Amino acid sequence: MNKTKIYVLIVILLFFAVLPQAFAKIEEYTTTIDLDYSSSKIRIGLLVSGSETGISTITLPFSFYPKTLIVYSDTRTIEHKILTIEENYLVRITHQIEPNSTEKIYLEFERISSVEEIGGSYLFGFEQKIPKNIKLFEMFIRLPEGAVLANLTDISPVSPEPTSIGSDGRRIILGWVKQNIEQEEDFRVIVAFEKATVVEEEDNSFLIAMIISLGLSFIIIPLLYYFLKKKESKIMTIGLDKEEKRIYDLILLKKETKQKTIQKELDISKARLSKLIRKLEEKGLIEKKPTGRTNLIKIKKVKGI
């Protein structure tokens, strides 16, 4: 961290240190994401316990900048601030909540181009920073109307495995539940889906004949294999930032390589590269093995992503 960044961080911390604050406690944290074929609408619902002063401060960590964010309760819009500290973003909310009571607070925003089309399927990746000391965390992702989970080879179209899969009659709904979260953690979700194909009953025999014909073709089989592998590779990198993806792509190209080689080829400082390598390792994408004065880095083969 250079001197300028240290100075900015100290100024921000001192600014909030001199303000009278009483931090509220988040009891429940629910994220609902509505997907379409190009973007996602995200709604976060918080059940918050008021502080003894009646004026409560809530700070939420984000792994991205929520540009169109609005914050509100059941009765009014709530003012908020978005702080940027290096690569992290904090949404700071100050709201009046009666002591010893709870209130629902909502955050809504939209992410454009958060869904990527690859070979007829659509990929969505989302990384959520969960605050510490949460009793209940829930996430629900609703696929677009008429969409189904993609049919992929060898890997699951959803990672991690959802706690529940249901429907509201129009959309497939995926759900995850975590309880009693003691430390802040990253929750990374990847979903592959596609438009459902509707085939009239009288066309079934023709469709079966076409599938058999294509399956026996020596030209089509290698092409199908290529596109499926390309799709699976894209799934692995959904949700990574630019630097993480550059490092992952270089390791993927070389199969395995030394950490100091990555540092030299991508012109990244030793400390910065160590931090990014640790992030990729925590996300289960790579593994490292000490060798001499450096590490040998290679792609980690993980079943089901």
C-alpha cells in the first residue's frame, strides 16, 4: 500500500471515528436476484435490531460498486454512502430504529451485463460478502421465465449445490441457506441456464432422427466437445476481477508455472501477486506447492466446479 492510499484510509477512518455512532445488529440477511438474459436485479432485505440510542449505523461490505443503489424501509427512503477503500466497497447506512426493536431495511440495484451468453447457454456469477455475526443468511436466484438449468457434461450447472430448487409457476427458483455466521465471508454463486426448447409432439420422430444423425457425425462430435469445454472454462472465471482472470488464464495456458514467472510476465509486484494467488486458492481454482524460493502454481481440478 503506497503513502497516498494509507493517507486516504486514515482520513476516512478518522472522519467516522469522530461521529457519534451506534452500530445496529443485522439479525437476518436475504438476497433475492431476478435474472434475465442480459442483466440481474438484486434486492437485499435486512432484519436489523436497533441500538440503545435509537440512531443506528449499518455497514455492509461489497465486492463490486452498486451504481444504481437505493435504500429504503417500509415507510421511507434512507440516505446512504458508498465508500471505496482500495478494491473494497462499503455501503454505510444511518437510520433511526427504536431501541430494543427490529425493522426491515431494503437495498435494490441492477447489474447490467452480469449474464454472459456462451454457445447457446447463459452464465451468471455473483459474489456476496456476508457480514459477520449473522443468525440467518439466505440467497434466492430466480431464472428468467421459460429458462431451465443448462445440461453440461461432467459438471453441475449450479455451484455451490443449492439448499432448495423450486418454482413459482413461471420461474425456477434456486435457494441457499446458511445459519450462525460468525466471521465475514465471501459467498460465490455460479449458475448456467438456457432457454427451454418447446417441440411439438408430431415432430418428435424427426428430432430423434436428427440427434442420432448428428451424434454419429465425426465432424460434429469434436465441435460439440470444444464448445462444451469452452463453456466450462468460462464458468470457472465468472465472478473474478480483471487481475484474477489474467493470472488464472496464464496458469491455464501453461498448465503449471512458477509464481515468480507469473510475476515477471504480468509485471505485478510480489506482494500484490501473493494476495491475488491467495484469493484464487481460497476460491478453489488453483493450488500451489512450495519449490525452492517460490511456489509452483497449477489449476486445481475440482469436481462440480
